Amino acid sequence: MADLTEEQLRRAEARGRRMLEAEPRATAAHYDPAAGRVVIDLANGCAYAFPAQRVQDLQGANEEDLANVEVDGARFNLHWRKLDVDLYVPALVAGVFGTRAWLARELARVAGRVRSPAKAAAARSNGAKGGRPRKASKA
């Protein structure tokens, strides 16, 4: 590990204190099976809930496993021991439910299901032209 100066340590401790004061931290968390949501009670008195199936690492988990959530890591993390999942509370509150690549795929999947007059017109136009062009084969 790199040698740290007293000044670097002092600045890191100050950043840590500011983080403890400003970032959302959990006091409790539970899974609400009726709503399919994980509910987080925050240290500032607010509560935050999110659909468990919208989170990359919780997709496909059963209700029993989701119910075994623990607050961990200076109250910044939610931990599911059996699922081996740790989620960062400030990221969840900010609406970050997975990696960038996963979020891009999820958005594309949802957008692809949307039906609009513009998509219907484009499909009719492409159909009139003989449909989607075939991929060129590499010879």
C-alpha cells in the first residue's frame, strides 16, 4: 500500500465525515411481497421503495430470498447473504439499478416493445419495400 501523508489522511477523514452527513443511509430495510418492492427506511426519516425485479442482481430471486435483506457497511449497503448481493444505498436512491451495459439493454428492450404511430408507419413502409433487407453474406 502506498505511503500516505498526514495531510492525505486528514483530507480522507474529512471526506468520510461529509459523506456520513450527506449521503443517504439506511436504518432498516425489508421486502414487501404484496408490492414486490424492497423498502428502505433512511436515516433522514424518509423511506424509499423500488421494485426488486428492476434491479439487475435481484432479477429472478424468489420472495423468501428477497425477504432476507440486511443493512450493512456503515448503513450504506443492503446485503442479501444467500443471493451474494450487495447494493449501495446512495446509488439505489439515485435510480441506478445495474451496470451501464445492463441499463442500456433494459432500456432498449422496453423501447422495442413500444407501439407508436411512427413505428407502425415505418413497418408498413418497409413491408411495402419487401421487408427488412437481408444481411449480406461474407464470401
